[in-house]
Amino acid sequence: MNFFLDHDVPVDVGRMLRLKGHGIQYLHEVLPKTADDLSSLRYAVSRGKVVITCNRGDFLQLAASEPHAGIDLKCIRN
């Protein structure tokens, strides 16, 4: 599976997924860090990637109105 990791997702999540054989792309590799959520989602959709983000509120709204290959919402607590 191919994943697109939002800027707020810890790097360790991507490393673990890569070790399991998944394709990983980080937002900062392809878009400016200031890219808005809609641009990030549309980038992922255009490449068939599932978004992983910690930004629950904004992406829940986008998931209701935008097509997507999947959005995985992570709630990470310290």
C-alpha cells in the first residue's frame, strides 16, 4: 500500500511502514510545509495514496466532501 504522511505525523510511523514493505511519501518531500490540507489531500488522491495525518478535525471535513483513497487519522499523545 502507498501512504502520504502529513507533516504532523512522526517520522517513526513512516519508518515502521517502510519496514513492512509499504510505499511512503512525506509531505515535505513534495509540497511546501505551508501547503494547505486540501492541496495535500488532492496531491495524495492524484497519486492513489492513503493519507496519514494527526489533523483529525480538518481531514474529517475534507473526507466528507472530497474523493480520496483513504485517510488514516492518528491520535498521538505524549
